[in-house]
Amino acid sequence: MLRQSIVFLILCIAASGCGSSPSPTAASTTVGLAGVTLSSPTVVGVATITGTVTLLGVAPAGGATITLASNNAVVTVPASVVVAQGAVTQTFTVTVASSDATSVSITATYSGASVATTLTIGRLTLKNITLAAPSVAAGSSVNGTVTLTGPAPPGGALVTIGTSDANASAPASVAIPEGSTSQTFAVATAGTLPGSGATTTITASYGGSTWSATLTIAAKLALQTVSLALGVVPGGLDVTGVVTLTAVAPPGGAAIALASSSPDATVPGSVIVPEGALSQLFTVTTIDAPPSTTALITATFAGASQTAGLAILAYPNVTGVTCSPATTTGGTPVSCAGTLAAAAPAGGWQLALASDNGAASVPGSLAVPAGSSTFQFTITTTTVPAATTATIQIVDAPSGLLLFTLARTVTP
């Protein structure tokens, strides 16, 4: 029996142990490729964007080398990119070298599996043409700008320029430098035009697209209009005015002289239309000085004048209203007296009164005689089952301007 045990022990040792489990061996795991994406799936013309490859899990020791490819030579990508150990993604640069419309497939391959994405390249065309000013005086010039839908390709982009008539001239073409999206150019105008001036169309063409801009050429720089934001205003309120030229102001601007026919409306002595601008705002300051009047605002430039009328409404200034008795019981009349800041002018003031509650009624109108600085009226009340509030408004009858508001509570 002992001999049998010794033999069994020897056999167990030779067989790498009796009853013991084998040591585990680390398995080699390959992470799959999840996808490839682009920072912009669509570009216009020459461009550089960013691509990203993504794994299904973290990259193994030593990283994961992803093979990249483009099916069109106009789009280049690096031959491969490495996702660092422990990382899930890695970016790479995608370079577009053509402005022709096409679609390009970019493929990423790892561990025998491939994924792809599509980059759409839009055709590079002209986006627009703009002018620095919509109108100029004859003999002056204005800058134009042509803009592409994307950066110009290697060698630049040559945009064709044209004018509709001889009243304006421009270069036959404008070169937009490589990588730029726009370029300016000068449009010159004829020195002499008919009294009515002219309108010229400036066109630009590139990549099968044509755009145009309209330029108005004034026979000479002159004052076109003076206008006011309001034609009627209560005295004491300011009004905004604007002077407008027939063309943009020259270097140094254009000084427009201003004047008012009434002391109730004052304006600055002059206003400057800035260089390159068509118009400029100014303020008309009015005062409340009876009687109502109309002021004529005159603007003058280069010996010619334009005018605008402003009606200034004078109105009474009600400083306060007191009533007696102080508390109002329904069915009891209430006597009220109002005070003006100044005596009524010749002809007096016409006031309108209104109440929003039938429990407290007022006369529809009353007259303040010339020279008087006070006025009186009576509130007629009715009996009420519960306390109620009436709002009474005093209005300048000719203008409808609200002068004073009075609240009275009528009690049972």
C-alpha cells in the first residue's frame, strides 16, 4: 500500500501537480472600430476640416493604428493615425484642394474592418457684390466688394466685373487671393451728368453665378430733404429731424445749416453729415408757450434749402386739484378746484372732463378764462351699496392731451 502511494505521488508531480488548477493566461483582445466622422460633412471649395476615428473601447497597449484612405485625390488624409493606449478617439486633418462640386468617401480600417463617411464638396461660386454707398455724386468714386461662397482656390479666383453704361467704370476683373473670400475694387463715375443724374448697374460673375448692385449717381451733391419724425407735437417735447443728401457726403463730411422760424422750436445752427453717409439726425427742442404755433424748420446746403413744418401745441399745465369734502359719500356733491402753473392766455383754455364710473359724474367740458390760473367743477355722486372708486381725467380739449388724473372713492 505504501508503495502504491509513493508511485501515485511521483505520477502526480510529473503531471504538474495533483488537484491544483492551471495558472490563467491573459487573452489577446482586439477592440473594434466604431466609426469615422468629420467636423463638417459639407464644405465649399478649398478647405481644411478635422476628422475623428472612434474605437468601440479603449486602445490596447501600444495603441491602435488606424489606416485612412480617400477615394478622390482632391481630398487628402494621412495614411494612418494612432489612437493612443487607453484612448478611444483620435483626430486627423482632412484637406480639400478643389473648388469643383463632388462627393468623396473617406475610409478608416482597423483589424480587418472598415468604416467610411462621405464629404460633400459644394461648388465655389459668387455669393454677392456690394457697394460701400448706394449713391454718389458725379465725378466721385465708391468701393465695391465681391464675395465668394468659400475661400478662393490655389492661384486665386478671377471675378469678372461689368457696368451697364458709361456713367460708371470699373476694372474688367478682380482677383480674390488664394484662401480669401472677398476683394474690394473701385467704381469711378463720370464727371458730368444730366440734371436728373443716372442709375448704373454693376455686375460681377464667377463660377456660373452673376450678381448685381445698383448705383445712383447724382448730377451734383445737394440737399435732398429735411424731415421730422412728427408733424405735430405738444410744446415741451423734443422731435427728431433728419437731413438727407442726394449722394454720400465727401471726405470731411457735409455741413448743413439749420434754422427755425419760431422761438418755440430751436435747432442747432448746423449739422454734419459724416463722410460716406447720406443723412444725419438732429433734435428740435420745443417749449410750451401759448398760443399754439407752427414752426418752419429750414435746412440749407450748397445754396439750396428744404423745409419742414412742425405744429407746436400749447396746453395748460395743471399742477393740482383739491376737492371738498375730503371724503365722498354717495349722493353728496363734491366741489373741486384746479390750479394752473400759469394764467390762461388770450382766448383762455378749453378743458374736457371724463369719469370712468357713473357713481361720480363730471361736466363734459369747462372753460378757463383768459388771465385765470384756477378753474372749478363739481362731481355729482349717487348712492352706492358699497365703496367704489372713480377715476376722473382732465384733458386739453383741442389736442386731447391728458393733463391730470384724479381718483375719488365714493362710500355708502
